[in-house]
Amino acid sequence: MKVNLKCFANLAERYTCDYQMTTAMEMNEGSTVSKLMKASGIPEKDVHIVFVNGKISGVQQSLNDGDRITLVPATGGM
């Protein structure tokens, strides 16, 4: 199945995903956000918020063909 990954801030700078365009990823049926992150080389500790199809989710969320996953890192101020 194909899912679309988008990353923000330093995740987009460090890993193979972008904040402007989505990155198409081929995953096995029954994959989770956690498996997608491993396949992309993104450690769970680097991600603060996960969205699946625009809704807040978690790393154990099962994925379906065509899902849009957005990963947001923890960000800080001064």
C-alpha cells in the first residue's frame, strides 16, 4: 500500500521527508506509524505530534492505503 508522509521543522531537514510536498512511501498491509517512521529512519523520540489524515494520532495507529501522515517535532522557544 502507498501512504504519504510529510514532516515539519528539523525533521524535514534531517530525514527523507518534506514539509511542502508529501513523500510517497510503499508499506506492507497492517503497517503502523511506528513502522513507517522506522522505514524512514526517523526515531520516535524525535516526533512530538503525529497526524493521520489530519487527526491527532499515535505511533501505533494502523495505516491504510492513501493515508496522509504528518510528523511534527517538539519545538522550543528561547
